[in-house]
Amino acid sequence: KRSSREILERKGIYKNEPIFGNTLKEIYHKSQNPVPPFICKIVELIEKPENIKSMGLYRTSGNLATIQKIRLAADNGRLDILDNFSKDPDVLTGSLKLFFRELKEPLMPYCIFNQMADIIKIPLNQLTTKDHQKIRSIIVKYMYESNLATFRVIMRHLVEVVKHKEDNKMDAYNLAICWGPSLIFPNVTIGPESTIESTKDLVSLSHDATRLTDFLIGYYQMYPAELGGRPVSLV
């Protein structure tokens, strides 16, 4: 059964916000940018040397009121507001995570975990050619073009964060704990496929998301070409 919000959306009475609470596919359709400019801009700022080395990057919470201020400005087309917080990495990382948490459809559909559950148990240096082919085919098959382009940018970014783990103390697993539940979650609204996923408790879902994200960060770091090479340029 569809929710009242879905009915309003179908009738055109309720519309998504331009950036937050939208879908990557719709943002792409409206902006013609495979990766939302908001993501490109904020990742560029986070990767500044003085920010990416910040202790506990992505684990430390930023000021919530400031993050909401950024959200409202971004939805009104004012991405320049990010420059005002270029020296506040916790606000920037909090804003980026909020964007993904509020997507109406996750960056990675939950079925990707189900398809890769066995592969992610294999040590990265023991993956076979067949394993690589399966991983690549699963990711390409279950992601829209915009999701795949954004996925590559985020994976490249998280690998970059891991490169500075001696300073920021954030290895792949720590990042996966912070990021996993924001990148992959089930659609429990409608559809027969979602009913199985919705029966899982939140702890199990979070654990699954963390495991997959940890694997993918390591995989992208070791085999970037297997996921399509260097992601979309941030320039």
C-alpha cells in the first residue's frame, strides 16, 4: 500500500527538495551532472590538506544547526555557502553524510549486499578473475548511471581519507562504520523485494552495510581499475 506522501508525489502536489531528500537519478535528470555539484564541491573542500588530516574525520560530529543551515542554502542553489565553512571539516563531513542519509533511494541498493555476501568474505588478495568479473557486473547491473558515477567519487574520496589514517586515525573499517548505513539501506516502502529486507532488524542492516562498505573501500584501493578506473573528475 502506498503512503499518503507517495500519492501526493504522484499527483505532483508534493515535490522533492532540489538536493537533500531527493534521488541521485532525479538530480542528474535536472542538472545533467552525473555527480551532484554539491558532492563535488564538498569533497574538494574536505580533501584540503588541513582538513583531510583532521583527527576523527567523519566520526566527530559537526554543529547540527550549521549543517541544517548548509542544507537549506544548498536546496536554494547556494553552494557558495560551503566556502564559509572550508576550515570546519566536521561540518563539511556531517553535511555530506546527511545528504546520503536523506536520499530517497540509497546510493547502493540493498540487493548488492545480498549478491556479494559470499564474495566479501574472501581476502582481497585471494580474489580470482571470476570474482572480479562478478563484483563489476553486480555493481554495474544494480546502479543507475548517476549512482555509479557518484559511487566512484565517494570510493575514491574514502580511499584518500584512508591514505591519511596516520593523522586522522580513520582506517577503512572506521570509515565503514561511519558511512555504511548512509550508503546502503533497504527500500521498505513498497514492492515485494523490499518485504524480505524490511524483516531484518536495524542492527543487522547496519552490520551488513558496514561489512560491504569496508570491503569496497579496500577493494577500490587495491583494484581501482576493476571499478571503472579513476572516478569522475572533481574539477
